[in-house]
Amino acid sequence: MLIILVFTMMIAMLIITEFVQANSSEEPDCITHVGYDKNADLPGFSYQDPNGLVCIPFAQTSQQPPEGYQGEDFYIEEFIDAKIKKKWQEFSQDSDAARPIIELARSFSLGEFRNTGIVSPIGKIEANEDVNLADIRRPAFFGQSVHNEKIAKVDDKTYIVEFTVPRDRYERLHLKVYTSIKLRGWFIEGEGILDNTGNKTHAIAIMIGGRSIETTAIHHPDDPLYTYDPETKKYKGISYPNEKGMTEKWGLRQWRDYLYALNQAGFDVLTIDKRGHGISGGLTASDTGEQAEDLFRMLDQLESGNGLRILTPTDELLVGEQAAGKLLRGEQAKSVSAIIGGSSQGSIVTAWAMQKNFAEFCPYNNPGGRCTSPYEYNIKGALMLADFAAGIGYMEPVYMLLEGCLRTMENVMFLPSSEILTNIDKWPAVFFGKGLWDKYVSVEGTFDAYKRATGLKELVFVRGPHSENEYGQENVIFMRTKMVEFAIQAVVNPGIKIPGPANLKSAVCSSPPYWEPSSKP
């Protein structure tokens, strides 16, 4: 039934896109209210939905080229690394104005997300110490009746993996810590992806969760995302864990469903907690440039075994040479087909990894660092959920100051500067999945990134907020289905173009007629 519903929606979306492209204006023509998590009136486009005329809202860009701007490309030229640092240096001359930015930057630099094990002692580990991999929660843990998650079905083909990586620059310079870090997570073996000839292609989907996401944290199905305050008439997110003691981190059920869906499509799925998160070590959770490098370190260690430990589904521990090549099916790190992707902060990690692999990469948090040439691993494309690819130019101005402070004072790279947008045309394939009232990067920014991409590409907007877990059930299912279909095509059939919107209005109005529940008209 679900497959039929999604197929029907796909046909409807094609018809909608063609209609809107023929009847479009770029200027918003209506205003409507959205609930979680903006609680605000937003501009939108009027559109005839199946249930009547609606105003479809979207987040606009606050930073615009100044009147008389003489440059050629404002969102590229004004948000490169050098301009970000210059802007911060000028702003920081006013110490009173700079103080709150510095405090925010320091909170980003030194901070960990570790809720796993708070609700249930099963799976609780000391992430910065040596760990018995058997103590880490397996997918079967989430098959208990209280959870009843689909991910439990892949327990018999799931390996617990542990990689060894160096400290990031912040920890070395500011904390004087030089020991290695252990990254831990799951490797779920897939059956291979069927192509048009009936043959199977093996490929790895490397998926990185958003900020604060912990792979093995508990999300109880009865716990809500938010509450409604009748006095303020606003929706407010609930912080977990809370006094009920059922959920460690909200959103993990949906995230594990993304992993499960990719595996059911035939992909090997590799996911780890980012450094500073959950069951992985590290004292800081924010250096996305370093987290991007971790993706390549993991591929290399899967080949060589150096620094790698694997616990098999039958509880056999493989270390070093014993683990070398075990999960690569005879491929080498640079030859195995891979899709990389993530949500929110995971999308930033993905963007830096694509930059490293297909363009040059410069360590902007290291004044003495050298730029590198493209790595040239066999990456087929990127899955960008709640994406940040358009970077700081399409965010509120305060984020430019925050990033300038992080790079110069804290030696941390977090948000993308415009070097990503400059080189996105070198990516072989990219999928953008976005909530229309995303509070970070504007819808116009994601549409700009989509237009600049030249390979296989797809843009999917839904009527919801930033996080891919918070769109509402129908939108989450729709986004997951589209993402998996794109991932398959990027691996086995990348040469066929996917029809897309010609302008912003057609992009916004091609969103399926599902609403995040608190925002439904």
C-alpha cells in the first residue's frame, strides 16, 4: 500500500511541477503561519492543493547584495574563508559586541553529546576509554516490544566497528590532548543493488547523523517532539531525557529507519557516531572538516585493518590484520563504490568530504596548513538532508561572525564557507532534502546550490522545519523513499537526468501536500 501511495505521489509531483513552471512568479504572494519550530508568519506562494487553495510558506534569505554591488557573484565572493575572517577581525575590535560571539564559539568548541545509556544501562560505555565492543547496543536491542523498530531485522548482518583517528586541532592546541580517538558504530551488510540488467552492484552508503544524533540512543515511540503553550500560543520542543525516563534522544527512530531503508535497497551501510558524540570518543563535537576526514580514514582502515576492530554478528572479535578487507568484498578503499550522506551537521561533514574528494581542500582552521589535491575515492554522490551546502551567505549574519571566531580563535571548522558552493559543480551526483521553513540555511540557498550542481541531481522540499526527523510521518516517509531511489540511481544509472524545478516557485510548490502537524492550515 505504501509503495502504491509513494508512486502515486511521484506522478502527481511531476504534473504539479510542470503546471507551476508554466505559471510561476518568483515573488511571494501570500503570508501564512507555521508552528514548530519557528512559530512565525512566513511569506509563501499561493497554490491549488488537492484540498483547496493554500499558501505554501518558505524561509527567505536575510543577506542580500548591497545596492550597487559591483561584484559578479555575491554569494561566492563575499563568503570565502578570507572574507569571513576579515569580517570577524573587524567586528572583534569592539570587545563588548564580540564577547557573546566568543562565548558561543567556546560552547561549540568544548562540548560533547552523550545521552546513550541514561535510560537503560545496557549499552552504556565510557566512550573515551577502552571498550568491550560487545557492550555496545546492537540493532536487536531495538526489536524489543517497547521499541519495535525495523532496524532489529538486520541484527544478523550487523558488525560493531571501531576505528582509530587522531585528535582534531582544537584538542591538540587548546586542550593539549594527543592520544587517539575511537569512532564506533555499525556496519550492516547489504545484498547488493540491482541494476537494469538484473545484476547486483555492491556499494557502501556512509551515513552521518546530525548534531547530537547518537546511533544507539533510545527514542521511545510514545514520547512527543514538542508541547503547545496555550498562553504564548507557541510550540516548544521537549528536551530529552526528561523526568519520564523513556527517551535518551528524540529522532533516533526515524534516523535508524533511513539506515534500514538503504540497507533494504541493497547497500552496505556504515554509520558511526561522530567524534564527541555518543559511543565515539573525543572531547569536541564540532569540527566538521576533521569529521569529513574521518570518512576517508574509515575507508582506508577497512582495507588495511590498521586501527580497526570488528565484532562480527557471531561475537568474533577481529583486530588489525584479521579485520583487513573483511567488509570490502575484495575491493580497495579507493575503488569501492560509495555514497556518502548525512543530515544537518552530517550534511556539512558530507559537503567537506565531497570538497576533499573532488576539489581542493584547505584546512581553514590552521594558518600554516596546506591545501590538498582531490582524493579521488570512488564516491558516486552525496545525500544532503537538512543541508548546509549553500553555506554562510544564505544564513543569518551572526553565523558568519561565529564561523570567523571559530576558525581564528578556536581552530575549529564548523559551517561551510562559499568554497563548497564554488565547487559543487564537480560533484557527480547530489540529492537535496529540505524542510521549507528550515531555520538555518534558506530555501533560496538550497535552490541556488541545486542550480549550480551539474551532475545527477534532485531537489525535494517538504512542508516542515529543519530536521529531517521532524517533518511529520508522511513527509519523513516521502523524503526517505526519494532519497533511497536517488542513491540507487547514482550508483547504477547516473546518466539519466531527473526532471527538476526551473524556478523557486515551482520548487516550493512541488512539495507534497503533507504538513508538519502543528503547521497544517
